[in-house]
Amino acid sequence: MLIVQISDIHCGPMFNKGIFRNAIKEVNAMSPEAVVITGDLTENGIQSEFKQVAKELEQLRAEQVIYVSGNHDYRATGYLLFKQLFPFNQITEIGNTVIIVLSSARPDRDDGEVGNRQNLWLENTLKKYKNHTKIVAIHHHIVPVPDTGADQITIIDAGDVLRSLTKSRTDLVLCGHRHRPWKWQIEKMQVVHAGSISCEKLRGFFCNSYNVIEIEHERINAKLKIVGGGYVDFKELVKRREILQASDISQSKLMTQEP
Ligand SMILES: [Fe+2]
Ligand SMILES: [Fe+2]
């Protein structure tokens, strides 16, 4: 099974339309079972940006498209527009895999919060799907990400959420928000952070990218895909301390060709 995570589209002043359209063509060619869009579809949460991103996303072909809202989408009462344009599927079952969405964006706030009620719901839902491969998607990061500057604020209740996720043996968490691809392993849980697919604002890793996740016999293999370029193994990516440019990557052994 193939799941693609795209994130932080940021339709608005820093949106690169050419890169986005290339990425969508690449994703369509993979025929993924699901595409998870982990938030910040717009820059300012305004109507023109929502209309533009909805139009661009019409080109996306996938059996399931799962939308997660981001802090930028919730600016200027954008949460009302988000609700109108994008369906909210909090639980998606595909075969023996379940994808659960957590809402962490709050109106006109950049920090994120899951909240006690949603966290209890999460624990109960994960219990119900205990025999499934369990994926949780959330916009904000639940653990800090390197190279993202002084703003290291995770969701304000990160400790509680992490406990619920690990206790319930979540297999994979997909986060966006920081525009810096990264992967942490906490106990048996992989926490995969996406870069931005089409925003010019990047941090520490200066290529637009998205994540490709293969699930086979409950084994999860997450890889980073550079838009217009090759695949990068997260294991190799996290070993490197220095800032990466596209030219560094194409000359290094980080790049792999297979999906
Ligand atoms: Fe973002
Ligand atoms: Fe964000």
C-alpha cells in the first residue's frame, strides 16, 4: 500500500505553482491509495487562496484524499472556508490500515493544541483499532524539529498526546508545519515530519519535497521525495548535520532511485 503525505502548500505570496503542479503529476503517477495533506493549504486563510488551492487540488488523483487543517488556514476565520471546501474525515480505514486525523489548529493562533477531549477520543479510537496499522496525522509537530529556529513550540499538550500515542502503539505519526523534513523514532513509533511541497519558505533543507510511505505486511517504510528529483532515505537524512541544498543531495549517496 502506498500513502503520500503532502504538506504546507501555502497558496499565497510564497506559493510556487510550477513546483506544485510537477509534484501533483508525480504523485498521480504513483497511484497512491491515499494522499494525506497535513495542513497550511493557504498562507493567510483568505478566500482567494482557498479558491486557488481547491482548484489546484482538483488535479490530484487518489482513492482517498485526507485533509488536515493548519494554523495558516485558520487565520482570518479561514476555518469557516476550510470546512466548506474540504471534507473532514477523522477516521479512514484502508484494508488493515487506519488513518486518524487530529485537529491541532486553533483560530488565529500559531501554536497548536489537541485538547483533553480530543486526546481521550484518540486513545479510545486507537484502542478500537488495536489490530490495525495505526497512522495519526496532525499539522503541528509533536516533538521539536532541528534547524527550525527559535520557535520550537510543539502543540501545548505534547506530553499528553505523546503518551497516548505510544501507549496505544501507534505505528506512524505524520506531521507538517515546520517545513523541515525529519524523522524521530520513539519506542516503536515513527514520527515523520514533512517539508513543504510548494512554499518558498524552507528551513534547513532547501528543496520542496513530500513523503512517500510504503506499508507492506505491517512494515512501514517512509521516504522523502524531492519534487523533480529523487528519493532520500530518512535514515541518511537525519545523520547529516549540515544544511542541504539540491546540489549537495544530487552529488551525495543520500539519493536513491527506487521508490
Ligand atoms: Fe506551514
Ligand atoms: Fe503551520
